[in-house]
Amino acid sequence: MPEVTMGTTRDAQLSNGTSYVSAGQGECIIFIHGVGMGKEVWQPQIEFFSRHYRVVCYDMLGHGGSELPPDEAILEDYAVQLARLMDDLGIKKANIVGHSMGALVSLEFALTWPERVIRLVPMNAVYCRSVAQRQAVENRAKELADPGSPASLTATIARWFGDPVPAHLKHEEALVRHFLTTVNPVGYARTYQLFATSDRTHEGKFEKLTMPTLFLTGEFDPNSSPEMSQNMANASPNGVCHVIKNAKHMMGITSPSETNTALNDFLEKALN
């Protein structure tokens, strides 16, 4: 198993069944990872933003050191987890950044508790999949009895990094492979099943997102496409879309400089 060197596990704390890390001081940014991943995946963002912000990253239900979600979980369960963590940490409001499944959680949270969201960033979010996209993701959900199987891993790595994986991304590939081979299979399957069926959950609700919102994705992310992000931005009163060139789904670790710059520019602009 490759060593996870992202640097946050040793500092993790537990709050009512949620494992989290906190770094820095100031206005708060909370990062929510995608399905199958963990809080350590945000290390490039922790290092960058904790210089000027309080950064909180946590393991969503069923992942890392956090408790399992209920059987047949709904997005509300994951949004409530975030609300409880904020309560426990004394955070009244924060900037919320969610990646992939985490983007769905961030949207659910923002629509339920808008007064607690300063700015919102759904990264690589899914929205109104095509028939073919929906069938593909539902097929993957059915195959998750063994999420770390070689076939499943090979397909996921190819989808997120390319085939073959570029030489300069071998460390990032090893980190993702570590997550996918150590994730709780029950938590992963329950969460992925929800992810596979929630792309239309917020359809018709974006007009209620009154906070500044950045829909951020990668140019070459076919399943969380630029078109999806642009459509969500168009439906949001204060929504904008930004596409990172040459980036794929895991752009937070494969294109960290470009991702951090886009996030930072949005946060600073929204202050004006």
C-alpha cells in the first residue's frame, strides 16, 4: 500500500462520529471530498488557503474515520452531518467547497441552510445526466460489492487520470488508489448509490441559491462536464462558471495551482 503523505491524518479529530482536520485562522472554508475519497485529498488546498483562512476538511459519512450513513441514505443525511460539525466547531457560517458527491452535498446544504453559506463552490458537479451517462453510473453502482477490485480500479483510474496515467501524476494516482482500496465497502456502496441517482435532485431549485456561487469543473471531465456547470450557473441568480483547461475530474490534486487560483480569485472577488 502506498504511503499517504498528504499530511492530515495524524492531526485528525473526531466530533460526533465525524473525522475532521482544521488548520489556519480567519474566515472559514469547508472542503467536502467526493465519493470514495477522504479529507486528505484536499492537502494542496489546506496548504494554500490556511495561510489566510480557517480551513476545515472532513470525511463524509461512510468514509475515512467517519461513521456509516444509514441504509438507503439521502442527501439530507450528508448535509446534516455538515451542519452538526459546524455546530460542534462553533462555525456559524462558512465558504463551502464540495467536489463531485461533495458538490451535491454542498448544494443540499446551501439550499437547506442558506444563511450559513458565505460563498458556494460546487466542483465537478453532476447535473441532469444523459441517458447514457446515467446508465453507466448506475452500472458502476451495481458493481460495488468489491470497490477495490482490479477491474473497478483500472476503469476508475483511467476515467480520472487517462490511460496510460501521465508520469507526472503517479503520486496522485497512488493516493487515489489508496483511498479506493481502503474505503469502507459498505459506506462506499451506499454513498455511490446515492451519487448515481441524485443528479436531478436540485433541478428547478437553483434560483434559491442567492449566495455567490462558482460552478468549477475541468475541460476534459465528461461526467461532470462544462455544459453541466454552465447550465447550473445559468439557473443560479449569482452563479458563474469557470472551466479549468486540460483538467479532468480530480483537478484538485492533478491541477492544484490552477484550481487554487480559480478558488482564490472567486473568494476575493466576492468580497467586493
